[in-house]
Amino acid sequence: MTKDWEDRVAAAWAAFDDYPEERAADFRAVIDALVAELPDDSPVGPFEQACAWDSTGRSDKAVPLYREALARGLDGYRGRRAKIQLSSSLRNVGQPEEGVKLLTPELDAPSDELDDAVRAALALCLSSLGRDREGLSLVLGALAPHLPRYQRSMANYARALVNPEG
């Protein structure tokens, strides 16, 4: 992948809103054309295609592509994004327990700007499993540092939802 390729992918995604629902296939074709430029074994190709399917409302088509990207060794920032997006897609196709298994280890991963997205996607998966208190705890814990006041109180409330004695 070159900077030029990355720039063209970024430009395609920046133009995503220019594709109404009835032109979803056109957007996916743009991504497919860019992916065709990559080596056949690139983990980035199936990731970008998964994102395109997912973003156009087809989580069922995205799931195997996310899995393929991760199996090919997608890591780093895109790898973490793939885990977040795969867990969300798994939830959408009725497999939230797999999403929980995939994202729970990410709570202990090195911190980055995706931490809150990990917690939000995990909270949705937990909620789909009827584990709303755990999900709410994650969301409040993620929200607390962003509040102008009450950070400590909200963080404590978040912990108390899952550990009332502690």
C-alpha cells in the first residue's frame, strides 16, 4: 500500500454520503476497484470490503470478510477497528456472544482513540444478551472522563453497577 492508495481509499470513504442507498453497489464497486490493486494475500483488502458491505447495511456479507482480514494478520489500528466492527456485525446477525468474546480482551489492550468505541460496541453486544447493567457500566465508564463535572461520581456509579459491594 502506498500513500497514494491510502489517500484514494480515504477519499472514497469521504464521499460515502454521496451514495444514496440505491447506489450502495456503486460505492462497493469503488472499494473493490481499490482492493484489486492490492496483493492477493493482503489483509487490508477484505477489511476494506467488509467495511463497505457493513456501511451499506449488509453485516451478513461483512462478517466473513472481517474474519478473513483478521485471519490474514490484520493488526494495529485497522486490526482493532476490524474487531470492533466485526463484533457489531456479529450482534446484527444474531451472534452477540461472539462479539463479547472478541471485544472483551480489547478492554485490556493498549489504550488508543478507539477505547470508547470498544466499550460502546461491547455494551451493545452485552445488552443483546440481556446483560444491560454490564453494558451500562461500560458506557458510563467511557463517558465519565469526557464530562465537564461529575467524572469521579459517574466512574464510581459505573463500577457499582457491576460490583455493588465494591
